[in-house]
Amino acid sequence: MEESAEPAPAVLGSTLLSAAIAHAKQKPAPASSGCSAVDASALDGGIRYGEITSIAGASAMGKSLVALHAIANHLLAHEDGEVAFIDTTGSFSPLRLRDVIAFRLGEISQQSRFHQTGYVYTKVQSNAEAVAKTLLLDKAIKILDRAKVMRVFDFAGVVEAVGEVGEQWERYERSINVIEIPAPRGLSESHAEIADSDEEIDERSDAEPSNPVLDETNSASREPSNLQLHTKPGRIGMIVIDNVANVVGSMISISSVQGHALLTTFMRSLRHLTSRHHICTLLINVAVGMNNSGNLGYARRAEDNVSIFASTSGKPALGRTYACLIDTSVFMSSIPETKDDAEVAFGGDGRDTSNWRNVAVLEVLKDRNGTQEGRWAAFQLINGIELKSWI
């Protein structure tokens, strides 16, 4: 008679608590979205590390700009930190990322001048301002060396790209355990490697007759060298996939059951990588149901809208399975700036509905931790680079 398997031993709650506290202490500070109002009012300090955050919304709502500001914040806050940008649409703009980094550098420089002089604004000559801008751009270009862009065209490419991030982390963990072996003082470079046999030593001694005086001089002047066994790879602390719907949506539409199974497997692997190495993972998603259909069978219902604003329609794409596999779901939209703008947009009194001002809104639809859900903040997009708080 076969013996029954023994149940797994119970783990004390205090042990789990100690492990959770130690894990939380290793997390970096949240990454800024680029807008102080969004960070404070909606995101409870910023985009958290060790979690998967999905940013959905219609086109031109600022989804990619928020991701670029988060990238800039990570690169500036971590000198050895790297970013993996997985581009599925071919729309990544290195010029825009450079400008965002330069803008953030300018903000840091301005804050530094304020703390040193006590004045927020200082009048500078136009040529000095141009020189300062050029220096910021040059510094931003150097920082771009730590941003790795991976262009993929299908779901298999995304899986492979994320796998490469995991392999780089494995190489990094191995490299920090490598011990540098100092070479013995006075050992010549020609004898730094181990000889294969006594015959090789005899051949070397016959070909190069020794000179005691010269050898003594060389050994005295030569500094001891360290033999570095490996080149330490960088730490990828942020993953951005822009956008995830471009490769996952088609896979789900072809085969719903198999597509959802592949998506679930991939997201679980991504979650493990994100949590283990405290990576800030951003998934850019699109919105569906933004425009009402003329077909009554496909008419949009009020319960289909996820926003707390009645005038905002639509919801994030990829369905409920995807929503259950992420930690934080963020939805971006636009609303009328004032009451008069709302009357123009939705009053139906015959006025031109295209002539009204709006502001962008970022709202948190879901938060696994329960601290951000239902919170929102409004902001304005300035020149496609700046996210300005709306008051």
C-alpha cells in the first residue's frame, strides 16, 4: 500500500510578515508620472515598483507621454538603472524621449538654483539660455544609452523580449557574486596564464632568454593588476510595452480560449519577474467603445462605461481576463474644462461642438492594494512634452 503524501508544513504569520517587510524595504520610491497633481491626487506618490500598471485611453490622451516621464524619472533617479522599451507599433520616438529627459533635467536644475539663490525665476540672456539648453540635450543623449528599445511584431516577440530581460537579471545576479582575483605582484603578463606543460615553459625560456636586470626593473615598475572575470551587466528596473493591445488583441480574436490561456501564462511570468526584481512594469493599452454605434444591437450601454465622469465613454481593451492579471488599471480621457465648455459640448443647442476647451483626466479604475481606486487628477498637455497640473 502506497503511503499518502504528507501535507506541506504550516508557515507562521510572523515569518511571512518579516519576509514581506524585508521585501517592501527593497522597493525603490515610486516613479513620477511627470505631473505633481497626478502623483499626489491619483497615484498616491507615483507609479509603484514591483507591480504591473496598465495605462489605457484613446489616442492623443497622453498615455505614451506619462510612460516617457516615468522612464525619465527612473533613468535620472538610478545612475545604473536601465529601461527596456518593447515597441510593438514602431512608434517609439527617441527625439521625444530625449526632450522629456532634457525637460526633467531643466526642472531639476531650476529647483537647484531656487534652493541656492532663493529665487524661482532668474533672468538670463538668450545666448546663455541656448547654451544651457544645448548642455541639457547633450546630457540627455548620454542618459539615453541606458534605454534599450526592442522592436517586436507579434506576441512571440514580446515573450522573447521579456525573456531577455530575465536573462540579463540572471547575469547581473551572477556578476555581483564574482570575486576579483589579484595577480601576484611582479608577475609578468607573459606568465600570467597557466602553462599547459613543462615543454611549453622550456620552449618559452629558449625563445626569450631571461635578463635578471631587466626583469627586476620591469617587476619593480609594474603595478599589480586585477583580472576582471566578467563585465557586470546593467539592472533593468523598468519595462514598458507600447502597446500591449496591438499584439494580444489579434491573438485573442483568432482563438479566444487559446489566446486567453497564452495571455494568462505570459502575465503570470511577467508578474513573477516584476515582483522578484522590483521592476516598474508599464503596459500601454487602448480604449474601446469610445464612439456609439448606430446599430441598436451594438449600442453602448451606460453600464459599459467605467469612468466616474458621465461624459466619458469607453473602457480599456482586452477584457476582464487582462484586467484581473494586472495590479493597477489607469484610464485616461478628456472632459470639458468649465461649465460653459460642457454646455457647448453636450448642450445640443446647435452651437459648434468642436469649439470647446478640455482638460485631460487620469483616473484609477482598479488597484490591487486598494489605496488608489476611484482617485483621479486633471492636467494639461503642453507642447507634447510637459504635463501641467490643472487648477
